[in-house]
Amino acid sequence: MGDEIVVAPGGPLRGELRVPGDKSISHRALICNALAEGEARIRGLLDSADCRSTMACLSQWGVEFEIDADNLLVRSPGQHSFHQAPGTLDCGNSGTSIRLLSGVAAGLPFRSQFDGDESLRSRPMRRVLDPLAAMGARVADSDTAPFWVDGSDGLHQGFNGNLAVASGQVKSCIVFAALRAEHPSRIVEPGPSRDHTERMLGAMGADIEVDGSCIRVRPGADLATSDVHVPGDISAAAFWMIAAALIPGSDIGLPNVGVNPTRSGVIDVLRSMGAVVELHNQRDVSGEPVADITVRGSQLYGTRIDGDLIVTALDELPALAVAAAFAEGVTEIHDAAELRVKESDRIETTSAMLTAMGVEVEEWPGGMRIVGGQPRGATVDSHGDHRLAMSAAVAALASDPESGPTTIRGASAVEISYPSFWSDLDRLRHDGR
Ligand code: S3P
């Protein structure tokens, strides 16, 4: 595929689509099962560049993977038998890989060297290296990748304290280290970040207790491998939910999507804007809440997104900013400074995309103000950020038909989390293009 895609305005979106497996749960299904000795079957694993980064790193420590029909088999000697990686653990574009695996590395009796691509090299790593050092790991004195983590002195301290940011990655990193520490840990988070790690490790026999915003981990429990059925990714479904909500006459079904309350803020925000989003057949699969989602097109109105909604809708904020650009009235996003340290500075890149499409946007240090209207086709850039490329596609689809198509540069960024995004777009759009 060339790295530029042209998307014409169109729709409505109709039909049913199974979105790929949840990225966060896929990483954890790989990592948590690698910690235990034995074999596990993972069904519905996201096959994307980010998850391949995690698999490549775990392979270097001695974990084996095998594809068996619809499943991925993880075969591990258990973390106590990992050997030193022969090379650098290259995490590519994946913040989840580098931060979660750093926590694992802190419990291993040798040095692990981490690195990533240009985007990952620009992202803050003190937030994981400082707590690991406080627990007794030796770590590189570095703000960013490349860096190393060495657990050969042992982890003499548990982690006891408050996290500065509500972050599923930082919390999970510390939890993985806490499993190998000599003393219990108590981690308090400032907001409800995604809790997939706690759920999965609990099911595997870890001594982990969650009480509101406080997570207690007692080390030493034997972990047993656990088969996982990964639900569809709400962060992938969000693009279709938003596109369908925006385009009149749309009516789509998204079966088997994870609706964990630490991830489902996008549904709350869309409903507050007037969208018709329904959840059917709610159930639990592998310890995660799952539902079949339907969305119909309707008039949207501006809203305010702030507080805990930010962390539960974190990765969906660029796409929600697109929804705001088409809504009637003004939308304000506050408390979202974390967006500046994602795969791109998502406040800057989202504002630039919307501005190019004729939207009135004001950028703040921790958010933005978007005046709803009728965005028009333009040339926009993903800046190598998968969620920007997909948000741009939603904006292009819903844009003013008179204004022509949108050219999206850096379209191949979708490989990071949603390789079939462009073909799924063709399947859902019912305007014959
Ligand atoms: C993730 C946590 C979030 C999210 C990222 C995936 C995870 O990052 O943005 O896409 O799987 O734990 P932060 O922990 O940096 O907020």
C-alpha cells in the first residue's frame, strides 16, 4: 500500500462488522501468560505491529508462540526461567510494550536493553524508571528510550505510594515488578485507568486486591497460565461508532466489543452529544465485560469532556474531537495534557487536522475548544499516529460532499493497531465507492 489514501465523503454506514481484538488486552494476554510456566491459548488476539513488538521481545527472553487454527499458543518456561535477551528489546512504536515489559525486566536477574522507533524515543519513561528504581531495580539514568533495566540486585522494596498520572501502562509496569518484589506493594492511582492487568493476573492466581483506586499486590503467588478470549477493541470500534453517529441514515452493528467501564468513556461522551448508541447482550468473557453495540446516525451537540471521562475515553479523544467538529455548538476538552505524550502530540496533531478541514479550533496546554460546523475535504497528515489516520478517515467520510475528498498522508500508520481498517471502511460504506 502506498502511504497516502484518498477518502471521499460518503456513507451512510450500514451492516455488521467484527472489529479486531483489543490491543491492551492482547498485550496483557501475551505478557501475563509468559510470566507463568506452561501453555495458554489466546483467541482473537490482535495481529498488528504493536502486538508483534511484544511477541518479539518476549521471544528474546525464551517464550515461544505458535499459531494453531484461530488461536495463538503461548508456550513459556515461566519468568523464573527467562534468559537474558541476546539483543535489544525493540518495542517499535508501542508504549504498552516498552512500559509493561520494563516492569517484567525489573524482576529478572540480568540487564534488559529497551529501544523503539522515533516516536517511542520521544515519550516519557521516567514515569516507569523512577518507581522501578525506588523498588531496587538498577535502571539507566534516562528520560527516554533507549534505556536499560537490570533486576539482578533483587527488588528489596515494594512500591508504596500515589501515581502522578492515571496510566494503565505505568500501573501495570509497577504491578509486574511488584509480583517479584520482596515485600507487598500498595499502588494508588489518581483516576480509573484501564484495569485489564489486575483482572487477568487475578484470574491467574496472583495475590492482587483492588479496592477503589488502591491496588495491593503481595508477591510470591504461583501464576497459572490462563486461556484468554480477547474481545473486540472498543478503541477500534470507536471510529465506526463516531462515523455512524455523524452520518445521517447510518445504522451499524458491532458485535463482541469490550465495554470495560475503564475503557467505555467514548460511549458516555457520544450519548451526552445525543448519539443513539445501544448495548445488547451484555456478558462477561475471560473476565472482561463484553457487549454487542449498535449505533444509528443522529444530530450531535457540543459537550464538555473532562475529569475521569478523559482517562476512560483517552485513546478516543482525537476521534471524539472529529465528532465535535460536526456537532451543533461548542465542545471543550479539559484535563487531557496526557494527549501530548502519545504516539504524536495529539492535541497539536488533532488541531492541525481539523484546522486544515476548516474547523475553528483553539488549542490549550491540556485540551482544546472545537466549534462545530461542516468540515470540508483537505490534505491532512497522520504524523505516523495510527489514531490520527483513522480519525482523519472519519472526518473525511462525514465532510461536506461539495468540498471534495480528503488525502490522508501516512495512512499506513493503521498497521499499529488496526491493519484491516481501510478494507473495513469499504465494507461499511454504502455509497458504492
Ligand atoms: C494503554 C494505556 C494508555 C493508552 C494506550 C494503551 C495500556 O496509555 O493510551 O493506548 O494498554 O495500558 P497510558 O498508560 O500512557 O495512559
